[in-house]
Amino acid sequence: MAIHASAAARTSLPALEISRMMHFTKKLDALIDLVEATTDALAATWDSTRVRSGGEDSEPTIQ
């Protein structure tokens, strides 16, 4: 069932709730950026460990 714009326009949230949602989405966006940066760093570390340990056939030990 599709929600039409007119139905969405009739639903109004209090300004405080909108403010809280904006704050929450900014925090969530920052968290997603942090997770993305962490995965990039982990992948780079993993790749450099594989190169030092002998190439593609050897897997680094996770400690």
C-alpha cells in the first residue's frame, strides 16, 4: 500500500520530536562513518599482514 504525499502531509510531529530525530540521525551517520573507517583500517592491516607473512596463501593469525 503506497502512502501518498497528502497523507504524509497530514501527519505532523511536534518540533521537539523532529529535533530529536535530526539529532539521532546525525549521531547515527557519525557512527556509520566510524564503522566504515574502522573496516577500511582493518582491511588495510589485514592486507599488509598477508604481504609480510608470505602472500596470498598464508593467513595471518588473529590474536
